[in-house]
Amino acid sequence: MSREFVGFDPQELEIRQAHALLNACVAPRPIALTSTVSLSGCANLAPFSYFMAGGGSPLSIAISPGLNRHGEPKDTLRNLVETGEFVVNLVTPDMLDPMNRTSTELPYGESEWELSGLTPAPSVYVAPARVLESPISLECRLFHLLPHGDGPGSANYVIGEVVYIHAAADTLVDGRPDSSRLQYLGRLDGEWYTVVDERNRVRKARP
Ligand SMILES: Cc1cc2nc3c(=O)[nH]c(=O)nc-3n(C[C@H](O)[C@H](O)[C@H](O)COP(=O)(O)O)c2cc1C
């Protein structure tokens, strides 16, 4: 098989181009609809698809709220650093529109909750609310913050320890959330998303 390959040197790309390139290279990505509260008590809600699970003992996840185009921290990052608490809510396909509205850049201290139409529900161990419409919510405490770079678009790896999980009872099989009962929304590149549900799963036993 002969296939032609094109090379990209990130150093030669504008930040926007580099970002778009990475989003096409690493996909589909789950979306962490992240709820935080500032020290003064202002609630904030925003989506982050730079999101991964890291380990099971302790339960560990990471998100990356990058610095904005002015090189400043996003509200989620500010709140996280102030309080050390956040809640990651799973985004299902029917939540696409409300989730998208939460990505509106509002001035610091203004909440995206009303804009989204989503419903806040109390968390157990942390102050930020969970999203009632999400079938799964992860209450997290900040374990470590690792910036990579210091200008616009640079990464901030927020590693969180999951201290409590909420799962809708109708998603459980044998007491655990199961992909046969869940629909997942994945972020691709540009304005594209993908849907994973029971019909397009693929099964493969490990060797
Ligand atoms: C689906 C989706 C995924 C996003 N993922 C990220 C991400 O991983 N990192 C990031 O910095 N911004 C991401 N954004 C943009 C932020 O959500 C946006 O900058 C938001 O205004 C940040 O809100 P905040 O300032 O209230 O924290 C994403 C937007 C959308 C719609």
C-alpha cells in the first residue's frame, strides 16, 4: 500500500491552526460539562472536551481549560484554583444545545446555568452543583494543576480525584452504569460531534 503523507510542524502554525489540527487528530472526545463555584459563591458551567480518565485507585480524571485568546485563565480554571472543587457532568446527545450555550463567554462572575436551561442539583461532598439532566456526574477535588505553556491557547492539566459519583438508576446493569443504557456525545473537529449509542457499539473480547 502506498499512501502519501503530509507533515505539520506545530512551530510553523498559528495557534488557531494548531488547535484545529489537534482537534482532528485526537477524536472523538467525551465532553466534561464542568460546574464550579467561585470563592464569593458565583456558579459557573462550561464544557471541556480535553477530558480523560486516568486511573481507578484513586479514581482520577483530567480536564484542560486552556488560557483564553488574551492569555488569561477561563472562569472554570479560576474557580478551580480558588476552591479546589468541581463537578464533571457527562453530556448526552439530547444535551447538545444546552451544553453548547454554556460555552458562551460571559464576564467573570456571571453564570451560564440560566442561559443553558439546565437544572442544578445539590452535590454530596463539594459545593458546585451537578447537572440534573446528566445521567452521570463526577464530584471531584483538585489533586494537581499542571500548566503547559503560558500564552493564549496553552494547556492547564487539571487532575481531579473523583470523590463521589451520581448515576441515573435507569443506566445501571448489574449495579453499574452500562454503555447499553447510555448515549454518549463525542466532540470531533470544528463544529462536528458524533453520537455513540447501543446500536453502533462494537464488541471485542481481549486476548
Ligand atoms: C464541546 C466543547 C468543548 C470545549 N472544550 C474545551 C476544552 O477542552 N478546553 C478549553 O479551554 N475550552 C474548551 N471549550 C471552550 C470553553 O467551553 C469556553 O471557552 C468557555 O467559555 C469557557 O467557560 P468559562 O470561562 O466559564 O470557564 C469547549 C467548547 C465546547 C462547545
